[in-house]
Amino acid sequence: MIVEQYHALWHVQPEIHYSSGLVIATLRALVADEEAGGSGLPQSAIALEVNRSPVLVTRLMKEMEAAGFVERGQGKFDHRQRAVRITAKGQAHLTTFDDLKASIGEQIFAYGTPEVWEQVTDCLEHVGAVLKSFGEARRQDASTAASLAPRNDG
């Protein structure tokens, strides 16, 4: 059951791209702005919020606008300068995503106690730290080898 829901969330949807972390982070930023009483965010603010380049955010906004998840304010300014707001379809998409993610999480945690999952998380963090140190050691070895290599300055 979990695998089928995961598959539906990430692979089967015709709008697969719209389940990506970047899209969800953008929708969350727009919701936060709306809840704070804002009237939308310019693309430059969205780029800062999701820590991506303005060029990438411009492409993303065009795609999200075409999908109906966001809308731009009206004005004579360049479309990149107009405030972007989340639409009802974008809100619904975010809610569906969060509900499905919570459902999957509940099913996963049903197989063990929180203590077991804490141990699993600790083990994964340890593995990540080991892999990171291994990668740093390899980079250091490569750097040392490059510095010791004979040079042909002739």
C-alpha cells in the first residue's frame, strides 16, 4: 500500500514535475506571504526564498502559471516584477500533497515505535557522516596527487 501511494505521488501523476520539492517550497512561500497579509511576491523574492537562481525561478513561474498553480498581478511592468500569488488550484495541490505525505508517513511509522525510527535516523546520519568524510578524504588524496605530479612547464 505504501509503495503504491509513493508511486502515485512521485511517478504516476501527469504533473510529475509539480510534486518536486522546489514547486512545493514555492507554494509554501506564497502561502506564508498570503497568511502574513502580503499581496504576492516578486520572482526575485521567491528566488531568495527557495535559494535558486532567478533564471530558474522565471522558468518555474511560467510553468506553474500555465498549470494554474499561481497567477501574476496585472501591470505594465515586466512580468518578472509583478507579484505572484497562489491560486485555489495551487492551494489544493499543496493540500493534496501534504495529506498524501502524512498518510504515507503514518503507514511507515506504524511498523515501528518512534524510538525505533529515531535509531534508524541516527544510523542514517552516521552513514551520511562516514560517506561525507570518505568523499573529503578522496578529494584530499586527489588534491595531494595533483600537487605531487610532475609538471611540464617547458
